Amino acid sequence: MKFERALLLLALGLVLGWGLGATDEPTKIGFVDAQQVLATVESGQAAQEELERKAREAQGRISPLVEELEAKQSELQAKQFVMSKEALQARQLDLVELRNRIETQGQEEENKLKIDQQRLIGPLQEKFVDVVREVGRENGFSAVMLTDAPGLIYRREALDLTELVIKTFDQKS
């Protein structure tokens, strides 16, 4: 029993000692704000502008339906007391149908925007990862983490690579 325990402690000591002595280089960790990079680089700004334009176009396609709904609701409220029961029900059903059309159109537009976002932002995110790896390797970093990483409470500003990544990203564009 004592022999097994001693052997286990010896093995554990060797593993820890080997792991600590595996490199003579100090551990160097950098941090990058991915959102800032993607919002600052030229291609990221162009992608964001295109997404905003597409969102405005989508809103422009939905707005007339919303205005029509509001007008019909106002008209119904103004005339509901002088309408027959059948006419009132018909108008209410028209409003329900119009609300459903608006909801369906909104979902379609939202799905189109998600696809456009993946099409525009996806390649930028891949390039971001490649640039961060390159910057990390060229500057001798052991690891590069995102600034919004869970559990990150403190980081030294001197270890922030965001500006360097932005400059490298734009140079590669």
C-alpha cells in the first residue's frame, strides 16, 4: 500500500515537473476584442453597412402593411358602433389576416437577414481567427483570448492585441 502510494506520488511529480519544464519560454497571453475588430476593419464596416441597408429595405417592405393595419384598426374603432354584427366580424377577421401576413412577412425578412449576416460576417470571422493566430505566432504569444471570455475578470491593457489585429486585418484585405 505504501509502495503504491509512493509510486503514484513519484509519477505525479514527474508528470508535473515534465509539464512545467517543457518550455523555457515564459507564458505570454494576449487579449482581443473581436467585436471591436469586426466593427473597425474596412471589410467589417462594409458588411455592417450592407446589413443595415438590407434591414432598411426589409423594414420598407413591412411598413406599408403595418400602416394599412393601423388605418384599418382606426377605421374599425371609429365605426364599430354603427356597423352590423356581420360587418364587424368581417372587418375583425380582415385585421387578423393582415396581422398574420405581417407576422409571416416579418419572419421571412428576419430569416433573409440572418442568411445575409452569415454570408457577410462568416468569412470575416474566419479571417479574424486566421489573423489572430498569425499575430499570436509572430509576437510569441502562448495563447490569445477574447476579451468577452466567460470568467475573465481582469486583464492588463498592455496585453490587448486588438489594435494590432485590426492593422494586420486591414493590411491583408
